[in-house]
Amino acid sequence: MKQLDSIDKKIMVALESDAHLSSLEMSRQIGICAPTIRRRVNWLMHNGTIRIQAMQINRVRTLLTVSIQLKVENIAVVRTADLLATRPEIGFLVLTAGYFNICCLAYFETTEAYSRFLNTVLYPLKNVLETETLICTEDRKYSHKKLQGISHTDDRARKALDHIDMKIMEALEKDARQNSTTLAKNLNISAATIRRRIKDLLSNNIIHIQAFPNLRMGNTIASLIGLKVDSSALIRIADHLAGMHEVRQVLLCTGNYDMAIWAWFESIEAFSEFLNNVLNPLDGIQKKLILIQTEIKKMGSHIVNPAS
């Protein structure tokens, strides 16, 4: 397989920040001609190096968001993950190495729905040795978007989504590179309406269109980290970590950990440097849970094919 060069890496960084950019916009941003951009992007997608997907972000504003970690017997990890991935409540699920071997984010419209999920889905699972649940109270960062100050209690941040918005989001979760004309034909909605709705969804931080690297390609180390933090240091540490390029998501939580972060690194050496030179020296951290992400099983409504 062809190795990624500096041009590929620049394109991947641009697509991770905003995969809704056109080839012309990316060419201006990174100084490479548009035909080369198009050819490289097609190659990165075709060989499975990246997947471009629209994701709903900051769901903490409108839904009860719960981070769930499971320690499962080794013989049942994949079976349990595949079963959970089929559940509509699960919006993000990965396999991990560390104390827990399955991590996911689940979304619920009511506390009753959450309780029902625990009692009828999660607790009856066989071969589960331990579970950890954290209720997310505020999303401080998603990808490269800082969202601090917008919490689930802030009614001003809410935006009512109708069936047209939902249809567009579902289509973009499956294939975020579709243009307005294709979407209009598939959804039987005018292209002008499609363009306006997508612009609103993006500007209101309802969705973000980005590229996700395939961890099997060996180009990225992804880590999920839980932090127990002194209450007086919580916002300071959250803002500090949200300002770092490596950190993609910062969630404030209630439970055994006060904060959950998702971070990507180019190498195990970069990950080690982050732990030793950034995280460990931070004053106010009482306890850490560090997990290495090994495989993405579900993102949004997209269940990832193990062969992809």
C-alpha cells in the first residue's frame, strides 16, 4: 500500500477540521491545486484511510447524553459490541484496550428512556463484568469547535429540528460528500432548501462534517480518557485541554469521573509525550482512566463494517 506523504496528511487535517470544504477551498487553504486535492481525497476514501461523515454534535443541549464503559469477558467482547451497535440509542461505540474494553455514547429523550435502557438492555447483558456510566452535563469541544458555555440547560442554544432537517442529517451521516443536487433528487427536496438547511445546521453547531481516520491503517492513536478533577480546577482544566489540537472532544460529566476527553495522536510517542508533559503535570487531577481505542464499531447511525 502507498504510504501517506506530507500532502496526504495536510489534506486529512483539513478534512478533519471541515470536510464540507470544496476542493477549490482546500486548494487555497493548503496551497495545492484542486485536481490534486480531488484525486488524493478519492484515493484516501477508496483505500479506507478515511471515512467522511456528518455527525450531530453537542447533543448534550437537547438529549440526555450518557457515556458508558463496559468490562466484558474476552470471548464476548465483539458479540456484545455488535449487539449494542444495533441499538438506536447508541450513537458512538468503540472497542478499547485498558481497564474497560467497550466504550459508547448513548442518547435518550427522557430519564425514563435511560432507565428503561439500563434495565432491559444493559444490565441483562451476559459476560459483562463491570459497567461505568457517566451522565454528560456539558460539551466543551467537538472536533475543532469549542462549545463552552452551551449546556443542556441553556434554552437559547436549542434549535427545533423538523423532519426535513432529520432527513438531511440521516443522508449526510451515510454519505457526507453528496452535493445538494444529489440530495435534492434522493430526498425529493429542492436543492435551494437543501443548501439553506445544511448551512443552518452547520452554523448552529447541530452537525459537523469531518473525516475520521481508519485506525487499522496505523496512522493514528486514539485515546479515551476519564478524569476525576478538583471542583475548583474543573473549568480551568477543561478549557486548557479544549485548546489543544490533539484533543477532539471534551465532555463534563457527573459520576466517578468529572470529565471525558477523546484525543488523537500521530504516534505512540506523541501520545506518551501528551501524558507525561501535558496531562500528568496538570494540578487538580485526582484520578485518570486511560483507554486506547482499537476499533470503531459505530459512529452516528453508521455501523462500521469490520472489513472496511
